[in-house]
Amino acid sequence: MKIVGIAACTSGIAHTYIAKQKLEKAAKALGHTVHIETQGTIGTEDELSMEEIQAADVVIIAADIKISGKDRFKGKKVVEIPTNMVIKAPKGLINKIEEEIIKT
């Protein structure tokens, strides 16, 4: 799968970057391509391009706050989940998403 997403937490520091790291590591270990944007106290980093979004099979929003730019994902399969769930079980999340995509 091609996965894109956004990570953002209330403080915009720790959980944001941990969630990004866990998603990227799990996705790569499972053979998927991945790019996660972060939205935090220092602004947006690693911003997703429109080409990446259009090519994506799924968008994962790992956030505990309202994120900006959600309208970019219209027409895409979007999974929204709190950062702590991503941190605890990133491979399980990706496997579940993969099963759902295969079903449809």
C-alpha cells in the first residue's frame, strides 16, 4: 500500500514525532511506502505533496487535536485514530487497514 498521513498531538512535540516514527517503521517493515506529515508547535514539517496524496491508498490521521488541511484528502480512504493507539500498536493498525482495503 501507499500510505500518507498526519501526526499531531496536543503539545505538538513528543507524541507527534513518536507516532510518525512508529507508523513509518511499521509500514516499511510490512512492505508499504509511507510519508507522514507532522503538525506541531513548530508548524508543519514534511508536508505531503498533492501527488503523494493522489497516489495514496489510505490516509492515516494520528491526531489528538484538530489538524489543518484535511480537505486535501477528499475522496480518499481516511482513518482517524488517537496518537496513543498508533504508538501502542502500529503494525496491528496497518494490518487492519490493509484487510479493509482488500475487502473493498
